[in-house]
Amino acid sequence: MTVSPLAPGAARAVDAPKPRRKPRRVAERDKRRSTLLTIFVWISVIYFIVPLLWLTISTTKDNGDLFSTFGLWFGRTFEFFNNVGNLFTFQGGVFWQWMLNTVMYAVVSSVGAAILATAAGYALAKYRFRGGTAVFSVILGSIMVPLTALALPTYLLFSAAGLTDTVWSIILPSLVSPFGVYLMRVYAADAVDDGLLEAARVDGAGEFRIFVTIGLRLLAPGIVTVLLFQLVATWNNYFLPLIMLNTPSLFPVTVGLAQWQGTASAGGGAQVLFSTVLTGSFVSVLPLIAAFIFLQRYWQSGLATGGVKG
């Protein structure tokens, strides 16, 4: 409230300046950009949804309808439950073992990789030590190396150690996540306030206790992100188990289904496996969807906690 110089002794409110409108050209350009982004988002959604929709519909068909009806429409009969029954009983129910193996590989590897990446990223972000920059540069460089280029050296190392055709040949390589270390290093640099660490040190807390009680809580969204990335990577890993494992009872679901598909492609009576393979692919996707839905609340709650931090 200000006093108007045009009316002595009387006070009146001076109208606040009206917000400036965007120029017409700028508004039209923003509108076109928004339309293009919307179209791109919908194209991306269709690109990712259509294969999943095709897979879901294919699980309801028998082997004949798979090749005689339109892929995105149902067959003449609803065979979903028969396909599921065939999936879990074929070859003595070996698919159960493959799923259990996949869950074990993925859970152990993702949890271990998240813990190691969090500890390494936190140390690189909050401690200054000789060679720290060089270590981080090496980690960045290792992200650029394709995993297929490391497959043969990894196999030779594990073969020399006598660990091939064991569960450790899948779990140990999956515990190393250079991208996870990079992500946690960048995230910890901003998420963990140095003032909190100094206050904890003044109170007499040790470095490990500070990391467990303060660091892990503030880094929760990043930890869940690394865990999800590594969970998906290990769950969908095909090349590493293919070269490391020879015993079918140790196969993950990716290698097992690939063998069934190869048998079906060979021709003969084994062609009936096509519907079984597709049903197995559909069933193997469901745990990943459940993991994302379950961990999403921890992701969102962690981001909300970091957003209100003063």
C-alpha cells in the first residue's frame, strides 16, 4: 500500500503492474514445440506398448493361430491357461527352475551392485584422496566399453579360477556397475550436505556410522535407481550366461527360452513350442513390472524427502 502524490492526505492502492505477455511469435513457437513433443511422446508410447500388447495377445493363441491370424487380434480359441500349463510342465517343469535361477541372479546381483555403487559413489563425492580423480576417470572410461568386448576376458578369468558353470560366474560380474558408481557419485555430491557430515563428526560419529545413518537415507532415490537398472540388466542378460553355463539346471530364463526357440525353429513336431516360448516370455516380464510398481513408492518418497530438505 502506497500513498498517491496526486491526492494529499488520502491513501489509495497503486495498481500492481500487469504481467507482460509473451510476444505472439514466441507463444506460437512454444505451442508448436509443445505439439511436437506431445507427438513424439505418443510415438514412443506406441513403440514400447505395441510389442508388449502383441506378446500378451499371442499367449492366448495356440500354435496354429499364431501363424494364421492377425498378430494384434485374438485367435479362434482362448488358449492362455493351456499354454501356461504346458509351460510349467514341459520337460519336467524346468521353467520353474529357470525362473528361480533368474530371480536369484537378479536379486543378489542388483542388491550387491547397489551397495557397492553407493559406497563407491559416496566416497568419491565426499572424500578427497590422492588418485580420486584418476579413479573416477577410469570408471567413466569403463562405461564406454561394451559388455560383449569383456565377455571373452571374463570367461578366461573365471575359467582359470574354476568358476565357470557355477552361479558365481553370473553373480560376480554383475556386482560391478560402472554406470551405477557414476550415477551415485553425481547424486551424492548434491544430495548429501557437507554440513550434516561435519555436524555428525563433531558429535563423535565415525565415518561408517555417518554413511549408514545419514548417507544411505539421503541417497535412497539413487540407490533404488541403481538397483532397478541392475535388476533389469541382470534379468535380461543373455550373453554372459550363454558363455558361462553348460548345465541346463543353472540356466536363467533367457537362455532356457532361447534353447526352446531354437528347438522349435528346427522344425518337426517341436514347432508346437512357439506358443510355449511366447507364454514363457510373457510370464518372465511380470516380475519386472511388479518390481517397478513396488519400488516406485520408495523412489517417490525419497525424492519428496529430498525436495523439502532445507
